Amino acid sequence: METFLGVSVKITLKPESEFSIILGTIQNLELSSQKLELVDALIVSKSNTQLKALKYEIFGSIVEEIEILSVEALAKEMKLLETATKTKKPAPHKVSEAINSSKVEKVLHHHQDPAIVSITSSLVRQPEQKSSKPPKNPSNKEAQSETNIDDPVLADNNRPTSTPNSYFKQSKLLHPRSTSSVNRTPKVKPDTWANQDVSNYNEQEFDFEANLKLFDKKKVFQEIRSKDESDPTLLLVNTNKLVKSASSTDLSHLDSTARANNLKSIPNIILDDSVISNVANSCVNTIRNHNQIKGDSTKKTLNDNQLTISPHKWFKMEYYLKTNFGFCENDYIEVAGKTAASSISKLLKSNNIKNRVLIIVNKGKNGLYGLCCARYLANMGIGVYVFLLFEESECDFAAYQKLKILKMTDVQIFGSVKQLKKIKFDIIVDAVFTPNDFHAFNELGGCNSTNVKSIAEYYDSKKLIKQISIWLNKQKLVIRFCFDYPTLAVTYAYGLKSRHHNKDNIQQIKNTHSDIERNASSASYAALINNAIEIETTDGYNSDLEEECDDKVSSNLIILSFGRPSTLLPELKTPPYSALLEYFNFNFMLADIGIPFSLWEKMEQDKTSTKVMESPFLLSDVVEIEL
């Protein structure tokens, strides 16, 4: 190893090193650390910049080739490199920077934070800006720089564990940033766009008017409404709508729903006004001729305006109460449900029957009335069964909340028609439609639910009509909340009709309604009527009104109405029900839903007729409940 001491060498470094060639004489060699010390070293960078060092250390990890030279060859090689590349002697401040940086590097050996050392070293060795003017003394250009052997640039280059930050520091020293403005891109003035052609910008802009024409607002909203299955009366756009003056808005079509445009969804309906008037007169005359208002010795009769109320008037009343007195729909639901439950509980106690109540629920307001009634009945300890005419996934938020509360009680909720025949019910509540929902008539064609379709098939089938009549006849009491489509009421009428009354009118029914024979064969129709005659009837509930009648009604159908009966009630014209309806008597029970009685007079057009009747609830068997 000592034989190599004092030998002149030419060392070629690896490409990843910052320098390319180093010339010098070997002074010391350590095999353990592969460190080589050179004296009088000439260091050439890749950018042909030369540095001279009196003493320089290099490690074998960055050495690519070592060539042994003689003293003459070394001097010749250095001379060639000096003529090929011009060296520059660094300014005095660079030497001081190198000395200061060496102090920073010493801190690194004392286990200081490398990040702090790196930032500090870069700040210490930040080069000054060069002047763009040529130097006054050109001889300085050719002068070679002599650096101390402790130059950190040389130490970083040879340190095998040097970090990328060390190379960054070397490049800072060897390649100071030029401040010359010759190659610098001139700044663009902020207002240069004003002199350009604006057509280039217009072509790239978004054409709002053209795209607005492509947007069909009417079509989009029609698609949204077609997918919305919620009750229109529950929408905010309807409940918050301002009422226009009577002169500017024609709402006469809401006063009477027995029109062709309201019945298009039901092809089997017969548009015969005579049937409607006969049924309505039968209902009114029953009360007019046989009843007397309580608390007065003189008899006072009721007319059509006092007995019924149109959906338009009901909606107008609800809007008036909401805007002037703060009544909300939940108030009507709670009061109606509690009133109906109170009435049913009284009937159950008076008749000493088993406490089983079936409530058939549909979407809309009346369905909410029925669900609320079921909750109150369950709190009274009465067995309640709820039959849903819709899937639970189809209900709106209000119905979802009511069902969620019912599931926490003992109420049984089901949707299978077959279960109707397995359980014997004492009271049946039909919560399908409501008189204050003027959109209900549009739903008569079905609610797109499998339960509704199965119910309709169950009722309309000629083979099962006898079984349904027998099943309904076994129930001791049927209360029907006043709805716009009395399906259960009509079916129940087959069992309640007296045998003598049916025999007297069978021939008249056959002669006056030929449409029945077109829809069913004569044999099946005769069997239908005979089945209704052979059914043994049971006494229904007789209200206080019946005790005052001169002629006892053979059978009564109790209809519980929330407020007043609807004008849609007697408008059932589907054969063969239309022929039978005019021979049945209805006893109305009016349930108070919390509307003050005096307000009805303000809503009536004919105020003279309402003065005869102090309250629409005077004929009711239900105790009045006020909010």
C-alpha cells in the first residue's frame, strides 16, 4: 500500500457524480474506508469548471477508473485541461461562504436535525447576483480558484452518504442563478387582451339562450308528476296555495262530481242521473220524515244542502281555518281518530260484543283517520286489525309515522285478503276515501297495488259474492266512515236486506236495469239475488234516530262521517249495486273533527237554510269534541 503513496493519478468519476475528472498525487490511502487523499488536486466539473485544492479526499464508491501517470504526464495533462477550459478564481466571499458552510457541516456530525442544517446551510451559501456588465480586469477570468481543503462542496461530493440536499448546495455554488434579463421572457401587460379580436372569445362562450330553448320545462314537470304517487292534497303546493276570488276562478265543477270527465277511469259506470237522485232522495227522506231534532218540540226537516257538503266547500273551510286560526291537518286527523274511537267503544260496550275491530285503510286523508283511530282503540284495550290497500313502501311520510307507532302496539297489520275469512270481526271500519278529498274520484280506477286489485276481484266475482255476504253478515256491526265509494256498504247490504223487501222488488230490479243482464247471465244473476234472500240477517245497530220513526226500518247501515256526509256518497252506479241502493236506508252518524259550528254558516251560500239547523252535529250519536 505504501508503494502507491506519492504516485500521480488521473481519476475518472461515475456519471452520477457532480465532477468528471480529478488530477493529483496520492498522499494517503485507507483500504478499510476506501478513502483516497490527494494533494495539489485539480477538479474538473461536468460543465468544464475547474477547481484547485491543496488537499482533497475521495471515496471509492464514486470512482469509475484510476489511471497512474508520471510526474511529466500529470503536468502535461493539467496543462491541456487548463488550455481547454478556462478556470475562474472564485470571489473572496465564496471562500468565506465555503468556510461558513464547513461550520454548518460540522453541526451535522453532532446529531443535529438534518432539516434545520439543510435550510441553514442553503441560507449561508446563497450566492450573490452577478452583474450583467463585463469585468474590468479580464485576467481574472483565466485565474484558477484555489479553495481550502475543507471546502464543503468537495466534501459533499465524496461523502458516500450524501443527501440530495448536498447536491443542491453544490449546484448553488457551481451554477449561481443568472440575473441577466437578456433571455428572460418579457411580462405580458394585463390589458393586452383589449386589443385582440373578441370573436375568438365569443366562439368559446356557452350559448345560454340556445340551450335554454332545448329545455322543455312543461315536459320535465309532467314526467316528475307522473312518477309522484303521493296524495296531491298533501303537497305543499296545494295546501299553501292562495285562494283566488270567486269571480276569477270557476270551481263549480267541484260542487258536483257526477260528471263524465270525472268518471272516465271507470268504464262500467252508468251516467244516469235518475239513479243518483233516487238514492239521494231515499237517504234524505228517511231522516226528513222520521226524525226530530233534539231539544226542540217542533219538527224541523233537513234538506240536501244541510245534509251534504261538497268537496270544494270542505276544502274552502279547511283553508279558512288554517290561514285564520292555525288549524293544521294533523289536528283534524287526531280529533277525527279520537272521535271515531270513542264512538266505537261506546257501541261495543252497549252491545256487549267481542272487541275485534277491522279497519281497512287506503292512501289519503281518510287512511290517516283510520290509522289514528286504530291507535286510540289499541290504547283502550280493543283488538284492532288493520288491512292495508297499499304496500308499506308506497305510503307517504305521514302514513309511515302512523304505521310505525301502530307496530309498537298490539295492532295486527296485514294485507292478505284470505285472512278476512279467518277472523270474526265485530266492527268493520272502511277508511278508504274521504268526503273532503276532491281528488278521490280520480282514484276509483285503482291505486296500482296488488292488494287493491285482489280486493276488487274479491268483491266483483259472481262466484264469491255469496261468501262475502255471509262473511259480512256474521259480523255484528258495521260502521262505515263516509267515503266517496261505498264498496263495503253495498256488499254488506246483500246480507242486511230483509227477505220480504227483496222478494217484492226482484222483478222490478230485473225489468228496470237491463245493464245487469248484459254483464252477467240471467242464471248467475238470479242465483245472486236468491243467495241474498236466503241469507239469515242479524240486527244491525239502531241509532236514536230510529226510535222516533213511525215505520221501523228493517235494516240500517250506520255511516260515520267526519263532519258531514259527502255528496259523492250515493253516487254508486256500477251494476248490480245501482239497482239495489235505492231500496236501502242509511242512518248517518256525524263525527266532530273540531270545526266550530258557527263557521259553517259563513261558508254556506244559502244562509237562511242553515239557520234552521243550529249545528251539523245535532243528529249525531257522537259526543262533540272541541280542540
